[in-house]
Amino acid sequence: MNIRDLKYLVAVADTLHFGQAADHCFVSQPTLSMQIKKLEDELGVAIFERTNKQVLVTPIGERLIAQARQILFEVDKLKSIAEQAKCPLSGDFRLGIIPTLGPYLLPIMLPAIHKKLPNLNLIITENKTEHLVEQLLQGDIDVTILALPINEPSLKQTVLFEEPFYLALHASHPLCAKDKISLNDLRDADLLLLEEGHCLRDQALEACQFVGAKQQHGTQATSLETLRHMVAANLGITLLPELAIKYTFANKNIKTKAFKKPSPKRDIAMLWRETSALEECCTTIADVIKAVVKL
């Protein structure tokens, strides 16, 4: 048994397909299949149940694969510690970010990070909160930027900035006549919201539910830009975070209104594993972001 065999094992578990796993590992399918069979023979158990149509993981296989992932994670950590000792602010750095933040924060933070850390190779992943947290815990990414709260004791976090929400509405909407909006102005309103799984959807609902605001029936968007287009088409109103307003092109059909204090907002934070060997890099990037974001 060796590290290569464990990588083959995890690749099959991830794809449930020997051919795809072989492609992922850059080996032939017979080679990968033979190594998996040797591993099963060595351990004396069947890890996968094979049929002509599908590959299934056996119950003992689930436990072994989980342990293999942990071993590979620790091996990567060993390599990372050694690399960081040579040059702590260089090399590959895998950063995850939520899609309601990425398009607006990345353009202002990436140039500043490159200037501060010119030898760092940032690898960006965009995904929903639950997937990013899972990727971070599994070691697939080194750090993630998302909206709080996140209740995971094994992760360190630092708040980067508070981001207020604004009301976005069509230029013809009666609320455009107001200088600032009160949450009571949204009493019983139907809001355009993102689809399930986006933390921003839950934050918008939480901010407005006490006045009876709710999601517009049958209407969900996959991105903030889709929401923006829906508002421009006079299909409804929505809440948008400040960066999404500040760093996108203006649309004459859309008006944005600030809320009276206390205004709804979200806390944007950076999270990394407590055991990470890249903490110096994480804190340096966090300081850069805090310096460039002016809200």
C-alpha cells in the first residue's frame, strides 16, 4: 500500500467510475483497476461493489475511503509545511469565495494581493457556502471568504468588513420618492430572491421577515446579476449588498435606496483551518482586503 494507491482509491470514490478515475489520475484503466484490486486483497475486504452498470462503495469501503482522505490530507499538509518554511508567502494558495461576493470583491482585492504578495499563485474557487466549508474542512482549499455566521469550531475566522444591504427597485416604483427606506416600508412585500442554497437569500429573508416580507411566489434567481435584470424589467424588488451596487454598471431603470439605521447588513469573514500551515498567508491577505474595501 502506498500514497498513489490511496489517490486511486479516492478518485474512484469521487467518480464512481473506473475509467473517469483513471483519466483523473493520468493512468490507464487496467493499471488503476489492478492497483485497487491489489489494495482490496491486501486489506482482505471489498471496497467497491462492481457491476456492468455501476460502481458502489461498500459499507467498510466508506470507512476506509474516509481514512484514506485523512491520510492524503496529512501528506499534503506535510508538503505544505515544508514549502511554507522555505518561503511562507509564495506558492499555490487555494481561495474559495461565495458567488454573491466573488464578482464584486475579486476585482478590487486581487491587484492589491498581487502587489503585496507577488510570488503567491492564487487559485480561485467560487461556490455556495456549504460546499466551501466542506472543501475547507477536507483540505481542498486553503481559505474561504463568505458571510457569517459559520458554526464550525475547527475553523479560525476574522471579520473583513460589514456590508450593508440596499433596496433595489424599478425607477417607477413609489418608494423611489423616499430618501431612505425603513424596513416597515417593506411590510407584506414580495421580494425577488436567489434560489435555495445561497446564504444571501436567507439573510435577506431574515432581515425582512419580521415585517411580513416574503419571497415572491414562483420566482427565484441563480445570481445577483439575474436579480438585477429582473428588477430592471420591473418584475419586483430585492435586497442587494453594497459591493454589488458599487462595482457594477449603473442601469437607468434601477434605483437603489439605503435603509434607515439600524440597516440590514451581512458580516464578511475569512476562514481557515486551525491546523493550517498557511496562517501567515491567510492573515496577510485578510489585512490586504480590510485595507482596500471601503464601505
